[in-house]
Amino acid sequence: MLQNYECWFQFYNDDLFLNLGSKAISEILKSDDLNIENEEVVFDSVRRWLDFKHLDLHTHLKPMLNTVRLSLLPVKVINDVL
């Protein structure tokens, strides 16, 4: 799926990304092959997807956090959500 895009941000800005189901999003975002600048990009992708799906962030964020390497996230980013 991602092979049709030159970089993550092209895919991230495509409607295809927003219309994926939670399993597909999880598999993509937790992949070691995902070429991103930092883990904050993954976290932002999760938030954007949840917002688009009109899902409550505090209810649905926990299962999606399995896709984020929290140890690589700046503490400020986590605190902003809490």
C-alpha cells in the first residue's frame, strides 16, 4: 500500500489513510519499515486518524498507543494529551 507513495506525508495526506480501519492503521504505524522523522509523527498520525473517525481520543487512544514507541516521544507531547 505504501509503495505507491514517495514518503509518509503523501500517504498521511491522502484520503486512503483516513479511511483505513484500525487494524490496518496499527499494522502500518507499528512497522519497523515506516520511514518517518520521529515518533511524534506516528503519534500525530494516530490523533489525526482518531479525529477524522470522530472517535473519542481518551476512549480510543489507549489501544492505538500500541503503535507508538512511547519511550521515543517527548514528555511534553504526552502531557499535552493528558
